[in-house]
Amino acid sequence: MNTAKKVLLIEANVAAGEELLKAAAGLGVDAYVATHEELYEQYRTELREAIAGTVFTDFADPDRALRDLADFCRRTGIDGVVTSWEFLSPLAIRLAAELGLPGHAPEHADACRNKKLMSEVFAAHGVPAPRTVHAPDHETLARRIEASGLTYPLVVKPAENAGSIGVSVVRSAAELPGAARLAQAQTHEFPHGIALDTTLLAQEYVGGDEYSVETVIADGVTHHLAVTEKFTTDGAGRAELGHTVPAQLQPADRAAVLAAVDAAVAALGLRNGIAHTEVKADGRGNAKIIEIGARPPGDHIMRLVSEALGVSEARAYLQTALGERPDVTPDRQAAAAIRFFTAPEAGTLKWIGNLPEGEHTIATSVYKMPGDEVGGPQDNIGRVGHVMLRGATATEVNKAAVEAMSAVTVEMVTQW
């Protein structure tokens, strides 16, 4: 008789999903996966081989998905629910609550995903965060900005999206129509077809350096695994160019960042699971929460945490979801980084050359091939590859990253 615990992973077809499947195998846990049938057909063989079983549903219909998955979990005897996909975190929260399994407060499930609702929860609970106004269109947004007393520059974004898609730094009212068009251009998530709330948000621009905090919450107790330094573009868009674990922070800034995250976690009712929080700190002991997600970080940050600190965030997430004490104690103090190759402009890729090698390089990956169409550097979907590096300290690995990226060449087809 199989006595292994069983976990349902809501979508596996991203890097974090693979990390969770590996961690489940290491724990001796049977991992079942919920996905779309047509997307499952695209799963790689090695991904399918790591799955104990599948359940298909339609994530574009959240009520149906909740019913389908709850029925499956009861029939199968599922002991815990996790997700690797940002857009599915509200479903994971509601499903765990429906089944009486460890998870987060279901009344704030949507606020863990929808930035309009999130900003309202933050304001109600005094969480340090940018002042925010929202509107259905740019004309109404302009009036509400003026009435609120907010001043430019402002950040304009959709209530729901990811990967810096639809985000603009707006420096005058004249730029609002264009920013609104960009923010509202995508109405449905890909590849599941989930409808997105395209309500426009305008937030005060917060200066300073950007970080993320990777947190495990067990029975309401927070364990901050790492503070991650983020590298982004400086123009109207805010694409992420890379990350380093751990970030180099002055003690006062680190304390302010973690205190802000603690306030956000409490406000959203995050009780059992993990959180990925984006924060800005001004270097003077002040920090503000940009947003928080009740899901794993993207961009291979879990791998960085493991390489730098020897802690498996995926393992800890599974343990918490199963009602077990999570393993959160580092067994080493090193550093790891990832940097993304981007095209200088949108177009057709001609060649990527001089990929990094050497003692600090862990891995390189190329996402696009010559002849492929690629996006520009304005958001995270314009990437064409990455390099991952490791070093004894953050200073060492950041230096290695600069040297590695300075050698990489991304050539585009010239249009005459």
C-alpha cells in the first residue's frame, strides 16, 4: 500500500514547476498536476515522468476549475495544494481552504494577485506602499490623479499582469493615453486564457533600489530565506535584467525591507505557503512594498537561493503546504546571480555569440534561435537567454556577471 503523501501542483509548465516536482521527488511525495489538456500535450517527456497523475480543467472558468479540482482532490486523497503560476494563486488559495488544507486566508485570495485590490488592502492596514489611484480609462485616471494630489512621475500599470508587461513610467499627463493603451493591450493571460482585469492603476513613483524577498510562512510565522537584489532597465519600461542572491544591504535598509514585508504578509492573511515580495528601499532606512505574490518567484530565483544558501524554497513550500515544519536553515553563505540576454530592439534575431564560460558560470540558456522574432527590452518577454553564475560573495558574483554580459553579442537582422 502506497503511504506517500500527495500534493496537487496547479500547473507545472514553468521553471518553478520543475523545481517543485524535483523537490516532491526528494521528499518522497507523489505530485499530481492540474493543467489544460492541450497544454499538457506540450509537456516535455521528463516533466511528464515526474508526475504521478494529472487532472484537466479550464482555468479560464475559475468556478468550474475550483469544482473540478476539489472533486479530484477528494477522490485522490490530496494532502496539500501548491502552485507555480502567478495567475493561478487565487485558485490555489481557494482550493486549499475548500479542502481544509494548509494555505492562506481565502478572503484575500484575489488581492494576492490583483494589484488594485492589493493596494486597497495595504492602505487599509497601513502597509508602506505607493499611493495608488485607479480608473477604467485614461481620461478618468487623469482626473483622479489630479484630485488625489499625486505628482509626476507616476507608474501606470494594469491591475492584473506579470513580467513587467504593460508597465510604464509616465512623466506627464500627455503620456497617459499611450501608457493606458499599453497597460490595457493584453486582456487575457497566455497560455490558459484567463481573463485579466485591465483596470488602470497610477502609483506614485518610488525611488531607490529594488529588491525582492523570498519568504516561507508556516502557521503564520514568517521565515525570510533571502533578500534578492534586482537589476532593471531605466527607461519608460521596467524590464528585469537580472537578480543576485543575497542582496548587499545596510542593516537599517534590510530591517526596513523585512518589516515592510512582514506588514504585507499579515495584511493579506498569508499563513501557510510562500511569498515573493517586490520592495524598493531608499538607502535611508525606508522601504515600500511594490507588490507581493503568494507563489514562487520566477526567473530561476529559487535556484539562486539554493545555490547561494543551500536552502530549497521549493522543498520548504511543499513541507508547509503539507502541514510539516519547513527546512529553512541555510547550510552555506555564498552568492549566485542570473543575468538575461535581451535584444537591443524588437525584430528578427540573427545571432547570439560569446556565451559566458568560466569558473563562475553555472549554466547558460538560449531561448531563441536565429530567424526567430523577438521582442524589445521593454518587458520580460523580450529576453533571448540567460547566464547563471556563482561566487563566494555578492561582490564577486556581480563582478563576474558584468564581465560575462560585456562579452555577449546579440545581433539583429538589419532592415534596409
